[in-house]
Amino acid sequence: MDHAPWTGHRTDHRTELRRAYAGGKLTELPVFAGGFINFGFWRAIPLDGPLTAEDRVASQAALYDLVLDALSPTGRSTLEVGCGQGVGARRTLLRSPARCAGVDQEPEQVERARAAAPDAEFAVGSAGSLPFGDGEFERLLSVEAAQHFDDLGAFAREAARVLSPGGRLAVTTFFAADASAAPELSRLLATFASGLDLPHPIGGFLDRLREAGFDGVTATSVGEHVWRGLDRWLELGPAPERWDRNWLVAAERGLLDYHLVTATKPAGSGA
């Protein structure tokens, strides 16, 4: 299987990220609600009847809970990479009221995060150059942000650097099945066509984590609890955009899937 990274950006990736996130308007779209910006984890939400905005918010909170459950429950320091508007950090502090930090490359998002979660700490920075010290955190998470990272290898190395020995990583988002899926994903989905989302192959990310020194690297498909719930919300929710419905199409064609990726920094390793 081809695990090569995607390099064929349709437009400037950085420009698309600024357009999407700096203005803070994504949470105003019907597909998102409650300050979260993720597709949701719908396992506990019935999909055979009406869906409410409360259901949508619950699905997004459940995605964070899925990731937090995959981390060590004893960790006293947590870093979120791609913290967005800080709602996830607030959720993290509810679950583990210890040190929580977040990083995002959009200064506007960092300001919003500081307002949403004043008990956490936030900094402007990129996934490939984290503004924190070696071995500073016991846990690292990223929720539906890695599809925006330019270089997953750099992210893996930085994650290994800022985690203490024995530290745990949990990342969830959608990944391409392999590099050959990229052209069809761009045809089906506007976010890939514009360059906002990058079709990183899942196998390549796992390789980068192992190369960075992580042990126990595992990818678990959770798409069965993501795609149909998202599609049902787009069907029933207000003013769905036609291209959004192609997420389920792409998943059913095997072009991409939603994964929970976990890994551990070896206990005997240095920073």
C-alpha cells in the first residue's frame, strides 16, 4: 500500500486555514454547534428519529471523551494540539482537573480559547514546532486537526519531544486509505479540493510515529460511529450543503476513514 504523503495542494493551504478559522465562523455553520468543530461520535445517539442541536453538541463532546478515554487516566499534564476555540480544553479539565495546555496556529483561535477555558493555558504555535519544553507533558491529544498538519513526521517528532517518558498520545481524525485516494477525494469533497484538508494516508502517519520512537502504535477505525451520524445530521439539519453528504460516499468507497490513533513514548527514553 502506498503511504506517501500528499503534496498536490490545489491552493495555498495556509490561506485556506486562515479563511476557515481566523474569522471564527465555522461554529455558525449548521454542521457544527456548541463551539466544537468536529464531525462527532454518534454511538450513543439514536439516528432513526429527529436530531436536535443538543444531540449534535453531545456527539462532538463524545468524540473528545473517546480520545480522553484512550489516554492514561493518571496523567497530570495534558497538551492539546489544534486546540481551536478551547471547548475541548474545557472538556479535558472537567475530566482531569490538572494542568491543561493548548496550541493553535491561529492567534484568533488562541484568544477565543483563553476566553472559553481560563483555567487552561494556550499558546500560538504549529504542530511541527510546539512552543513547549522537552518532556513537559504526560498526555497529548489532537481532535480532528491532524488533517490540517503540513508535516505529520514533524508533528510526530515534536509530540515525542514534549512528552515525558511513558507519556501517551491519542489522535483522532479522518485519514486517506492511501495516497492513490487523493484525486478522488478532491473530486468528491470541497475541503480537499480547496486544500483546506490534506489527504494524509493513515499508514504513513503510523510509520512517522514509529520513526519518532513511539511504541504500541495503533489505529482503530471508529468510522462506523462517525459517518452515518454526520450524514444523518446533514440530512435532517438546517440548510445542509450538498458536497458535505459525500463524506459518507467517500467512506463507503474506501477512500478514507475516521481513526483513533494511540501510541506511547517508551518509559526509558529521553526527551
